[in-house]
Amino acid sequence: MSELIRRYGSSLTWIIILFTAFWLLVLVLIPNFVLFEFSFKPYLPVDQLGGPKDFYSLNNYWTFFNSPIHIRIFFQTVLYSSAVTLLCLIMSYPLAYFLAKVVDPKTAPSIFLLLIIPLWVSEILRSFAWFIILAYNGPLNAMLQGIGLEPVRWISGFNAVIIGLIYSYLLFMLLPIYNAISSLDTNQIEASEDLGASLWRTHWRVVIPHSKPGIASGCVMVFMLCAGSVIVPSTLASPSSRWFTEIIQQWMFEGLDWNTGAAYAFLLLTLCIIFVSLVMRLLNVRLVDIAK
Amino acid sequence: MSEDVTLSNISMDFGKFRAVDKVDITIKAGEFFSFLGPSGCGKTTILRLISGFMDPTEGKVLIGGKDMTGTRPNERPTALIFQNLALFPLMPIWENIAFGLEVRGVDKVARRAKAEELLKLVDLHESADKKVSQLSGGQKQRVAIARALAVEPKVMLLDEPLSALDLKLRQHMRAELRAIQKRTGVTFIYITHDQGEALAMSDRVGVMSQGVLQQVATPNEIYNNPSNGFVASFVGENNIFDGKIKSIKDGEASYETSLGNFAAKIGPGVNKDTPVRLYVRPEHCTLTKSAAKSGNSIPVEVTESAFEGNFINVFLKDKAGHTHMAQVQNDPSAPPPQRSAKVQMNFDADHGVLLAHAKTRS
Amino acid sequence: MNSHRFGHYAIRTYVVLFIAFMLLPLIVMGGAAFNDTRFPSIYPWFGFTTHWFQELWADGRMWGAARNTVFVAIAVVALSVPIGTAGAILLNSLQARSRSIIYGIMVAPILTPGAVIGISTLLFWYKFNVPAGLHLSVLGQVSYIAAYVMLLVLARLQSFDAGLEEAALDLGASHAQVMRRILLPHLYPAIFAGALIGFFQSAENFNVTLFTRGNSDTLTVYVGSKIRSGITPTINALAFLLIAATVIGVIIYEIRRRRADAAMKLAEE
Ligand SMILES: Nc1ncnc2c1ncn2[C@@H]1O[C@H](COP(=O)(O)OP(=O)(O)OP(=O)(O)O)[C@@H](O)[C@H]1O
Ligand SMILES: [Mg+2]
């Protein structure tokens, strides 16, 4: 604070503090607090607000815990989000390593440029692309039939959702891991190999520990994006595969019960907070390492 | 054109640590003044106090007789040349130099003209549109000086500006800096830990140790009449003897050491009970085969001699095992004593001086 | 030796497959825009048509949504850039403990699902009787896009020498001049990158917008509702245009990068 005034004078310091305060208080902290508060209030018509029925309770959360369907959907969301996170990690790591350490540093940017093209095309179009590909009469099945296989009903169960989620969020895993591995001194890898370590050992003992912050960052982002995804499930889900965000939408838009919606949104937020802390604990990294 | 600077009994505390302790001095207008001292003794802190980046915990800074308390750096008539120069990397050279004018609202044509003029002054005519990164160390140095001069400061503050340069360039820049100072007449306050630099360039030198100003005098005076042991040993080489004063008569003392009694001058402020050491410069020591009849003489053994060109440093060991050095002229007709030769080291009472220890923080 | 060679080919094949996995869906989607059938697909092929582009062109709702998207994105950039920059400068001057707390609050929105941001923004302003609409979408998006700007600017600040600020002050610059002439020019690359990322993040945002938009459309919401109610290949036409624009952008970028590389090499020699 005094440091800021010394460097930029008091009027600029006030502007800086005002901007930051607006952001953190008005856009981040208080809205989340309001969400929290709303989730304990009952849903009432306008004329009954402030009336005798308007008191805090856990009723909105009971709605969730008394609904086996909602609980099941919640855990399915957790399960499949975790699975997608793991698959993304397995798919990204070799490529990240290859791009960071094996390929000629001059061509790596070109490969990246190719890979990043889908990121510029919005998420909704990306899932729509898979909707076309995976259609029962679509090109993928046509190809399978072409090589003499049976067509598969892709858009059933969670198949299509998983594929869509992987496709949508894979790069959020690849980029942080790539960045982390890039910062590893190549000499360390060579030293390890020079000391006789096998390929697996070099990765297990040198490269992976070094890229832990990137891995943590990728896992947290991908999990959060999956669990909170609205588009992919609504485009690619079948009637038997529902996502937790769809329940939230139901409360908000169809039930118009914003209070229960807030409670469900708060559950989703809690899930993400738990996941972040779990990853931080498990991989022993700090928040500063994750968000870069 | 230039102003005097008075540090009126200033102290600076960082928490419990006192980096500058009761420094009290007036630097005259148009003077080239150096603060000389080892790393960490508080030199940079003094400059930052003068330029206004910090305010002293105690005491006042006056420039041209005006109290500067509460005056911010951009309002003081000083220009600081930073230890790392701090040139603006995103601006071409001429914009760097004209920056001080730009922020004062001078129009572009006049700025450019002034920049060109200053570039000539520092011998960099062709470089106006170059980038900072395209210049060599010495050129950057000169741009920094030109940038500081552009705002026509009354006082220039230079924080070890030559430390990043190689030896050759450093020596060249010494002369250059001195010439620029004479040409502009601006008061220069120069900071260095290099005694050669301070002695060669300055009108006066202030020697510092641990935040305390030890002596302020001309280079000649500092070297020949150091006021205490710290100054004597920080500036130039010395043979040092431990002992105590036995008696004082007519400004000359009899000094008792484990090697015998020596006659020596007494330094400033020394009386019979002051704890002192005896300091003798190597160039004032002579070597002879046998003891001289008068003066001080110590039997020693030659351990090493180093040929330096016009003189030879002869390293000696006394019977207590302490090492000394004598500097003798290179005279091809009289070769220096060989290793392990037993000789006498002699010095006049006039050239040995008894000095008190350094002043310390109160 | 042999196993080494095998590994070599295996990883190369993998890279090619990976790239194909990322790009083929876009080709399929773009290709379907030219197929003369009501249901978007590239197989079976019913013949080439540009009919779907004409239909897209004539779709007034799409134009409205596109305009809204651009307005929202511009507003988001206009707010996030100063806010994120201020946040980074503030953070940079803080000491260890308060620094990590504020940092945590600042990056939290990045790790929060868009639906939660959308709903909390909606409810917060509802308390003050501000109705839903694109203005709320802007505020909701700013809450996390400002964090991206903050991270970029913060990284850039690490390479800034604070001594330059002092040098400028010493030369007589005012604090505002120091900011404008010394600090901001150093931060511009990060600020531009932040503005660019912010613009595209905003344009492709769906979740926050969905809950805060009221009755207004943005392009993503428009496409979303189209997918729910009556899919036609006009969506593919739109996708094709977006992909084409991206690819052209990528090609231009790549050419300029190669030129810059070549120029660097020349300069080195
Ligand atoms: N901002 C500060 N906070 C705490 N201590 C400081 C600060 N600035 C300087 N010091 C301390 O004050 C003492 C003097 O520092 P100063 O920078 O003046 O030394 P110096 O004589 O310029 O040394 P050098 O030749 O290495 O540049 C040092 O011990 C330093 O650690
Ligand atoms: Mg210093």
C-alpha cells in the first residue's frame, strides 16, 4: 500500500485500489456470498418475501438429498468428469513431452498453431461437430460399415458425452503440461539417461515430478470445465445420460425456483473446491503453481 | 549553475539497523566530491537521501541552502545516475536523453535539438536513433550522463557508474567524467568503493565505514594524512604494528611493540591512552643489510618478491611471524634481496603514524 | 536400436493421429455446410450447394446475435483490461501473506464453473432490482476474464525493473507520466494479449451468458437454441465461416512468424 503510493502517487493508487476492489468485491466475493445466502431461503412469490415464511433453512439442500435421481446424476457427473480428466491426462502427456523436448523447437509452434485452431471455434460448435460425426447415420458409422464393422449407436449412455468432453477440453490439459515440461532443463533428462535410467524411470523420477504444477493445473481446469459443462451434455447426451448442470438449468429456467437452483449451483461449486484442494494436496502444489 | 549540498547531521534507520549515522558535511557548489567506502557502508543510501527517494530518520538535507524535507525527487534540482544506469529500454537513445524535457512539456523539435547537443557533449553524435540494447557498456554510461544533464541539474549524483565497465574503459571514463564535470560546472557527488577512482577524480573525498563518515579531505590529504586506522588501511597499503604508547614528547611518541620500541608521529586526536596501531606505508620502508644507526629498524626475512615493473614489492616476515611489505624502486644495477635473505626493514619516525581505530556508530 | 526406431515411429504416428483428432471434426462440420440436405452431414453426399450460406445471410436473428456478441466482447475487454492490469499492479506491490490471499481470490473465478458465476451474478444484481440482460453477462464474464488479464500482466511485471520508475521520477516525471511513459509501455504486450484473449473468451462464452442474458441472444446462445430446436446446416455455414477466418488468421500469423525468424537470423549474421 505505502509502496504503491511511493511508486505511483496517491491518486493512481486510489484508482488501482478502486478497480481491484470493484472486481473482487462486486464481481466475485459478494455475488458468491449472495448465492450462498439465497440457497438457504425458500422460493416464494414476490408478495410473500419478508413475510412469515421467509426464513433461513436447509430445505433446498434437503431437496437434493431426498432425491435419489439427483444424487445419482451428481455422482455420475463426478465419475465421468474424473474419467475424462484422467483420459485427457494420459492422451496429453506423451504429446506434451514430444512437443517440448523431442521435436525441433522451430516446428513445435507450427504444430501448436494447428492444434489450437479448434480453440478459436466456439465450444458449442465443437460439440455440434461431434453430433454430426456420431449420428447413427453419420460419417463415422459409414466408415465402420465401409470396413465391414457393425454401426454403433454412439449417442447413448455417456459415450458421446465423454468423447465430446475430451475433444472440448483436451487442450486445457496439453498446454499447461507442455509449459511445465518446456521449463525443464534438457540436461537433466540427458543426465538421467546418462546415469542409466530407463525411459520410464526418467519420466517417473525426473520429468513428471517437474511437470507436476502443469499436471495439477490441467487436471483442475479439465475437471472443472467437465463438471460445469452445459453445452456438451445438452448436445450429445442421450435420455439415459443426464448431467448435473442440466438439473440446475431445470430449477433456474423451468422451475423458476432460483433458490433451489442456487443451492444446486453451490453444491457444484463445493465439488470444484474439493477437487482443487484434493489435487493440491495429492500433488503437493500451491495455488500459485496451478493458476498461471 | 550549481548548488551546494549540506547533509545536516543525517541518520537513516531501516528498522533497527542504522545504515547512515550522523553524517554532517557540506559539499561545495561546483565541487567533485566522492563518497568512498566498502560495499554496504551506506553510500547508496546517502545518495537516495539526497535525491529524495527516502527521507532521513534524523537530520536534514539542504540543497542551495533550502531545506529539502518533503520535497519529492521529481521536484529536487538533482539528477541521479543509477548503479545499473536504468536507461529506458523501449525508447530510442534520443528519447531517453530528452525524457526529462518531455515531462516538462518541451516541444519535440527543441527536445531533439537538445538531445543532439548533449550527444555531442558525450561523444555519441551518431547514436540518436539507436536502441539502448545496441550500445556498448561505455556508451550506455555516457547516455545515462547525457540524460541526467538534459534536465540541467544543479547537482549530479552518480552511484558507482563505472563498476560495470572493464578496466581500460573505466580508466578512460574517469578522465571523461572529470572533463564533463569541469565543462558543465555542476556539483558532482560520486559514489565508489574503488579508491583509485576516488583519488584520481575528486576535489574532495569522504571515506565511510559502517554508516559513519570517517574523514573528509582532499585525495592528497586522505592518502598522506589519514585520520584513523580505517582510512589508512582502506586507502593504499600499510604495514601495521600492534602495541601501545609509552610516552609522547613534541608530537613524537615512543611506541612499544613485541619487536621493540619505535619512534612515530601521532595521528589526529591521539593521546597517551588512546588505543592505537602503528601504520607505515610500504613505499616508506627501506631495506638494508645491517641496521641503520638512527631511526626504526626491524630484522626480517624475505619470503617473496613480486616484480611490478617500475617497482618491486618485497614481502617480509618478522620474528613474530607477521608479514610486511616494502616497496623498492626497480634499479637494474642493484638487484633486490633474494628469498630467505636476512635483512633489516627501516622507516623514519616521520613516516610511521599512530592512528586510532575507526569511528563507530554511537 | 530397433526399439528406439519403433518408439520414434510410434510417437510420430501418435502426433499425426492427435492432430487429425483435433482437426477432422472441424472439416466434417465445415464440409456439411455445402451438402444439399436438410440434416447436416457429409455422408451421404447429396450434391454441392451454397444455399445454407444464403439462408444464414438472410437470418435476421443471427445478425442481431452477432452484433450483441461483438458489443459484449468489446465491453468485456474495456472493463477487464483496466481491472486486470490494476489487480496485477496491486498484487505485485503486496507482501507474501496478503499477496497469496488476494491472489487466491483473484484466480478463483477461473476455477469456478461458468454456471455458478452466471447464477451468482444474476442473483446479486437481482437483489438490487437490476434485471437480467447482456449487461449482466458482461459483468459475469469480466469477473473471470479480468483474472486472465491479471495473470498475463503479472507475468510481464516480473521482468520490470522498478529502478526505471525511480529514474523517471528523478528526471522530473510526475507519477502519471511514469505510469504512461514507463510502466504501461512495458506492459503493452501483455495488455494486448489480454485484450485479444478476453475478446475471444467473451465471444465464445456460453455458460455465464446463458444464465444472465435475459431475453437477448449472443451467437453462442443462438447456436445453442438452434441445435435444440431444429438443426439446419446454416449452423454449419456459420461454423465454416468461423473456421475459415481462424485458418486465415493462423496462416497470416505463421507467415509473419517465419519472416520474423528469418529477419532475426539475418540480423544475427
Ligand atoms: N531498503 C532497505 N531496507 C533495509 N536495509 C537496507 C535498505 N537499503 C539498504 N539497506 C542496508 O543498508 C546498508 C547500506 O546499504 P547501501 O545500499 O547504502 O550500501 P552501499 O554502500 O551502497 O553498498 P554497495 O557498494 O554494495 O552498493 C546495507 O547493509 C543494506 O543492507
Ligand atoms: Mg550501492
